[in-house]
Amino acid sequence: MKITTIYDNYKTNQNLEIGWGFSCLIENNKKILFDAGEEDKKLFSNMEKLGIDVKDIDTLVISHNHWDHTGGLSKIKELNPKIKILMHDAFSEPRELAKGIYTTGLIAGNPSEQSLILKTDKGLVIITGCAHPGIVNIIKKAKEFLKQDIYLVLGGFHLTMGDNYILKIIKEFKNLEVKKVAPSHCTGDRAIELFRQEYKENFVENGAGTVLLV
């Protein structure tokens, strides 16, 4: 399974553009786009540079209805009218979207949100848009649903709080035996730095251009 971060406010590929928001492509037997960034021009510019054709995407999943995750939605629909679009409130319960790719269903928060779970040979990969319902809560829900260890948590963790709170969250990650982390987008610079320090070689640099095989 391949994960490509297309849109983020960080980048690992210097040829790409950045913007506040998030979007990534998951490729298995299907191509699923998770979120649509803040701004369609940057999104499509990055897609072109990464060799991604919007017409090849089977499904678009929107984590929650905030502008920085829905910016490219209209343009995607225009260029790929056959695409299946699953808004954040499409399912209230977890379900499989494609082979090995699941939605958590809508998790209550401010606002409520859905995340994706990938079932891989290495363990579960959780992909979050902003984690408004709480990143630890999302991890617990995923683990409870599929009853496997967590290999990687990737995306926005929404942790713009003080060090003590962030370190408490990192401790909970470790208690839940999360092996690797790839925070980006709304996680916050300080939280990303603390995750880097605590996870060491199991910290994955994430931003526009990051490509992971899981």
C-alpha cells in the first residue's frame, strides 16, 4: 500500500507548493484521495508534479467540513465526474471502503470527523485530517475496531498546547504501542519537535511529497 502526501503546510519535496491544509493519496487496488487541501491550484500543481492524474482517483474521502480540507473538492468533481465522494458524515459507523482501507466512521468532536485506517502486514496505519475528536481517542477507536497493533499514525494531530499536555499525549501513544509517527499539518511545530525527540528513529518526516510504502 502506498501513501503520498500531496498537500500540507510542510514539504519534503522542495519542488512542491505548500498551503494550510491536508491531502494524501492511498493506493492499493483502488486509489483513494483523503481530503482536498485548502486551494485547488496548489493541489493540482502538486498532483501534476507527483504524476497523479485526478481522473484515475476512484474515491474522495473528506475528513471534516473545514475549508482547509475541502478546497479542491469542486475542481475534483468537475475534472472527474465519476469519482465517488464520501463526506465526513456519510457513515456513522466504521466500514471497509476498499480492500484493507477503512473509515472510522464519524467520531464525535468539535467538529466531528472521520479518519482512515489501513490494514497492512506491518499493522494498522491511521491517517487523520485534523483529529478534532482527539488523536488518542481516534487511535483507541481504530484499535478497538480492527484489533491489531498500530504501526503508524500520520496526518494532523491538532496539538497546539503546552509541553506538559503534549508529552502526556506522547506517553499515551507509547502506552497504546504506536510504533511510528508522521505528524504534520495542524499538529503544531512544538508538538512535532517533541514527537521527533521522543520517537527518534521511529519519527517520520511528513509533508507534501512524502511517499511511504506500508
